[in-house]
Amino acid sequence: MTQGELLRRHPANPILSAAEWPYPIHTVFNPGATRLKDGRTLLLCRCEDHRGLSHLCKAISEDGVTGWQIDRSPTFQHEPDRYPEELWGIEDPRITFVPELDEYVIAYTAFGKVGPGVSLAKTKDFIKFERLGLTMQPDDKDAALFPRKFQGNYLLIHRPISSEGADLWVTQSPDLKTWGRPLLMLRARRGAWWDATKIGLSPPPIETPEGWLVLYHGVRTHASGSLYRVGMALFDLEHPELALIRGASWIMGPEARYERMGDVANVVFPCGYTIGDDGDKLFLYYGAADTSICLATGSIREMLAWLKEYGDPVSTPVIMNPDISTPA
């Protein structure tokens, strides 16, 4: 199986656009996703208004493709008076259900005067939300929580930008409020690679018997702009800061007209997924050209098999924090 066959675009794409919204918006894209306890699919969509500011709005579907019930007003919007880091909107949610809390934890980008940072919120019903505040200071984004603790700590993947580049990191907290002890997970490659300019987390990590399957976006800058594509890597199940295998090539890039043309051309940007009743079928929800929401499907087993066959083993992980124990 080639990388082009791992994720298959749904024939109904785009499945959601601004035209379906019950109130005026400019574009809708980059949705977080989860499967509710009753089996329905919930998307928490990034909606950009006609000022250019974003808020989040939920849409629910029985089959995850059609018949979307969309909130008639914003579900979760910025509160700059109480949270100044949200002055210019909130963006790109990733949703993790945490069984220990019996709550959903949403990691989202808070866009303020000093740039984008990572904030967290909790909810049980996507009606009432408890903000946990700014977690990662700007310039930082593309964050998601793991669904369980490791050695007594929650782990959060995020993507800070520094003078050395834009790479995937993980940080730890005992209580979802105090964060520290950062670890480097995965670097952007250098040179002519498809993910050489910067990388960032796509949807939350997927737990498998082989390890944590992480889909990430890679950006390559060229003469006429940037290309956003999707690749994947596998991380250790009990020590998820340790990369095991990294795909050499991307598995999904902008090809369809709705991915190549829009507010930001040549972008596929997944932020959420659900898994079918068989525990294998992946429903990947993504933003297309920062303009609409689309769906691609695949098999987790096939993705893992492809990684093993075509990926590059990561033989010597870089341990950035000696206080964290690693497998012998």
C-alpha cells in the first residue's frame, strides 16, 4: 500500500462550509472531533467571522458525515476582558476525553497581542466550559493532551517556536495547571524534506498496541508559498517522549480543488478524529485551505504496517530531561 492510499477522501467533501452555518461566518475549518457516549460524532469547529477573529462552534451528526446539527450561536468564544490572551480569538481545538476525570479536555490556541499560546478548558457536555487558563506562553500552539497519566503526570504535546525552529515537545503536569519538565519529541527535518520548515501536531495521539500513533503536519516553504502535508510517527507506549519510527514521506497532501484553493491555498490540516466500532477504522477530520471542513478515512492497522515497512527507525532518542526515567 502506498502513502496515497492510506487516507481516502470522502466523496461528500467538503462536508461542512460557511454556507451551512445558521449565523454569518466567513469560513469554517480545523475542527476538533470526538465520539460521544451515544455514538454520535461531535465536531468543535473553528469559525472565522468577518472581522477575522475565530471562535468555536459545535456540530453533531449521527453518522459523522451528514445531517449536522449546528449550534445557532457560538459555542465557545473568546473572553478578552477576563482572559486577555484571547484578545484576537481562539483557534484550532484538539479534544481528548480523559476517563479519570470523566471530562473532555480541549487544548486550543489563544491568540493575543504577544502571539499565539496554548490554553486548556474542560467540559462534560460542550455546553458549560471551565477554562484552565494559558498553559504554554507564546509563541506556541498545536497542542493536545494524552488521555491518561504517565508516572502520575498528565502529558501535553505542543509546538513552541524558537530560534532553533518549530518542533514537537511534550510537557508534564500533576494537575493540568502547573506545567514543566519539557521534553523534545520530534524535530523538523532540515534541507529539502517535505517537513523541513516546521512541524506541528495534527489530531491528538492515537493509542495502539504498538505505541502512540502521532499524525503531524509538516510545512515546506517554496518559491510560491507553503505546502501543508500530513505525516506520522510512532512513539513508545509508556514513555511517549521516545520516538520509535518516523515515516520518511508524507501520507496526505493538498490535491483536491477544495484543498488547493481557498483563503490559504495548499493546506490540509487535521485537528480531530474518531474511531469506528471495529476499533480500526479512522475518521480524520481536517481543514481544507482554511476554508472548509473535510473528512478522510483509513485503517489504523494499515497505517502501522506502512510505518513498519517504509518508516525510519529512531535508534537513539534524545533525552532532554534526566529526571524522566526511560526504558532500559
